[in-house]
Amino acid sequence: MPRSLHSKPEQPRILAGGHICEIPQELLSEIFLAEIRDEEGRFEGIEGEQETRAARSRSHASSFLGTVSQVCSLFRSVAVSTPALWSSILVTANSDPERVHTYLKRSCAVALGIRVELRGRWCNQVENVRSLLTMIVAHAERWGHLSIDCGQGSTDDFAVVPFLCDTYCPRLQGLNINVDEFNHTDGVNPGSIDGSPDNPTIFSAPLPKLRALRLCGLAVYMYRPSFQALRILELTQTIGIAVSYDTFRSLVTTSPALAHLSVSVDILSFAAYEVLPRIDTPVLLSLRVEGGDGHTCGLLLGKIDAPMLEVLTLKGMHEDDFDPFLTPRHTIAMPQVKSLALQDFDISAPIQRCFFRYFPRVTSFSCTHSTVAASQFLRVCKARGQGLSGATNSLVPLTAIGWPDLNILTIGFNEDDEADSLQEFLEFRQQKGSPLGEIRFFTEDDQQLEEWKEQLKATTTVISSLVTSFC
């Protein structure tokens, strides 16, 4: 029966025996695990700010376990008997061996996430480090993720990476190695910089489950495991030593399953005049390239054959990085790119027109370094709408519209920008039968964006209706 508007609301029923201690232990265990997983910061492949997130996660997990263990005897018992809660282990030069031993014991047989952080000079704590790593190595068959972050990779009588990576790790899925300095005791000949990945310098035993690998700093040149099963590869933040093109090509093509690649172009050194074999990546889905000085980025993009590539991210480029794009014979074999993102830089109008040619099927374009007023993308589109090429020597044929399939546009936000240019752009695309589906503005001030949208509603409904999200 329907309730009367004047009837009293039902009082909530109190369940008998509703004490927290009567919650099933299995449920409590899942609650604890859910809290840890929300902040989990293990190796996840190619992501920005990964190190910051991981540090926050470790601090949160340690604090949470300490708090839970002190609430009551039940909570402590449940926490201690839940192995997965103790599976993430951080080792520093100051770590307490008893604490590490406790984590290893309580984690039982579950896969371990090991992170070794030895920043700064730790030569006075070598024996403690050796003792800690010896305990960790004894459980190498349980490692699921291993991260080694060393400013100094070795002392005169102890090398961290060779010590850890001369073990059998059948469950290892993610490996992250970052080394800034090396010593002759590291056990690797600098001549191996251009060695083949078919001859691993670490983990001589097979790593059948290794899927994600991040090599940072000198690790790019010195420490290479078997690549055969990789799906995610990141080569970044190098120290001014270039690898040969052949070595880079072999690193990228060794794994037939490689789907995600991130690379800093300063690891490479090759010239435009060199006749070099192409880099075949038949199943590559995403590519992230961080720029440096010179033309390496444009040359590299011209050498990679990626017929399945859908996501291309370019970061920190300079205008001359794209000079090869303006060469009539230059080609890029990435016809399926649907998402194109430019980070920390903008491009000129000639390069924008080249992008229309090289990546014709883009559905999502992001250029957060530029705003409406400064966007070359909008300017080129406006020129096309007026029947102009925008350049007297354009290498890209003038068409009715650039990126006809574009659905999402992400740009920087400036509240002082005039909305007229954006309005003309949107109306032009509507007239040509290629309307935008969404505009995203990159801003740290959500309130300013909301106020700007409100001001536009009266005269520019097309814009306000499309701004459905922002960063």
C-alpha cells in the first residue's frame, strides 16, 4: 500500500548481535585488502608520476597495517593471517631486518612485490644492505614484481643489481631498474652497451612470465633480461650515452608480443642520411616518444612500422624534431592512429598539416600546452574553412576538413580566450558533417571553467553543450 504523506517514516531496524567483532573474518580480510589495493603502487608499465604514486602507496600501506594491528586482537589476528597484506616489501639502507623477515614470513607463499631503494651514498651500510637482500633473494621464486632504484649501483665490494638478478624467478611479471652510476664491480663490461638482447646480462635463467620492463638511466645499457615475452617496454632518462640504431632495433623487435613502447629519443644516435632497416612492430598498440634535441623523433617515427598502432603520445618536442616531416619522401607507417597527444609543447601550422596527412584517422587529439587563442590546430582548420591552404608551399593537399573522424578535442584553458574562434571551428565542422562530440579543457581551476561555461551559454550553446569533462 502507498504510504500517506503524513505517516511517520519507518525507524531503521537494529540487527541483533551487530557488534563489529561478529563480522566474518573472511569479509574483514577482504575489506583490509581492498583498502591496500586502492593505493597499490607496484610496477604498472608506462605511466607518468608512477614513482610518486608508488611512494604514497607504500606509506599508506605501512600506516594502515600498523593501525589495523592495534585496533583490537581480532583485527590483528585477521591482518596477520592474511598473507597478501604483507606481500609488498620495501628495502632501504636503513630497513630493519626483523621487519623484512616478518613480512616475508607472514606473506606465506603469495607473490611478492619487492622494491629496493638505495638513494644517496649507502657505502657505510653495506652489511645491512647485504643482509636484507640476502633474505629477499632466498624468496626469489615468489617475486612477482621487482623494482631496483639506485643512485649508486654498487660499492667497492658489493653490486646490487647483479646480486639480485642472478636468481631464478619463474613468477616475475614486472621489472623496473633505475641506476644513475656504475662501478667496475657491477660485473658488466661497458662494451655490452651495444650487445644483443638475445644474450641477457642479468637473469640468465628464463623469465617465462615477464611482461613489463622499465629500464632507466644506465640500466638501459648495462642490465638486460630476456625480452621474448614482453608486452610493455620503457627505455627512459638516459645519461648521455647513445646506443646504436641496430641495438635499439633489436631491443624493440625481440619480443613478438610487444604492445606498448615508451622511449626517450636521447638514447639514440643516427642521422637522416643513413640507410637503416625499418623497425617492424606488428602488434604495437601504443607508442610514447619523449623528445630531445635534433631530428631524432621525426626520423624514428619514420622508421617504425606499426600497422596496429592506435595511441601515439609525443612529449617535450622541439620544432626541428619534426623537420623530417617536411621532406617529400618522408613516410610514416602508422595508418591506424586514433589517439594523438602532444605533451609540453605545441606545433607549427606546417607540422599540423603534416599530421593531417600522416595520421588521417585521428578521433581524439590532445594538445594541453596550447589554448584556444594559440592553437595552431584551430587556425589551420579555420584557414581550410575559408578555402586557404595556410601556406604557399604546403606538402599536404588541401582538403575540406582535417581529421573528419575527430570526436574529442583536449586543449589548455584560459578564461581570457575569445570564444568566437572556437565557435567558428565547431560550426564549420558541423557544416561539413563532422561535428565534435566533446571538448575537454586542461585546467587546475575547475571553478573558472564552470564560470566560463556559464557565460557562454547565452550566445554559444554549441560550446557549452560540448564541454562535458575537463582535466
